[in-house]
Amino acid sequence: MNPSHPCPVCQDDAPPGFLVCEACSLEVPAALHIAWKSASHYAAAAAAAKKDRARIATTQAAEEQAAKKIISHLRQHGSAIPA
């Protein structure tokens, strides 16, 4: 299990397996959350199945891009941003 880490949006503690903290995660649109979760699962599956490096890199890039979309959305529209 991964230890908690700071939320990239508000710097609060994000639980293991979460991209952002619980407060910020409540403000993530469902479509963005589903896209990130799906990309995350594909990346983990590609690594676990020991696919070729290009496939693993592609799935990891898709996961990173989905995470960036969530963080960008929250920084623009989130209410948990520190004042």
C-alpha cells in the first residue's frame, strides 16, 4: 500500500490510491475521474503483464495526461484552493 501524499491542488493529505485529497476528489467531474481511473488500470495491467516498453510508456503517458486534466480542472474551478 502506498503511503499518503500531499494533494497537488491544496496540499492536504491525499489517501493511498487517490490522486487528490478527499475534499478535492468530491469536485472532480465524473468523466474526468473515470478517464483517469481507466488509464490508471490500463497502465498497471500493462506493467503487470510485462508488455513491451512502448506499450507501458503509452499507457503511463495516458494516465499522466488524465491526471493533469483533473489537476488543471481543480486549479481552475475547485473550491479547496488555499487563499
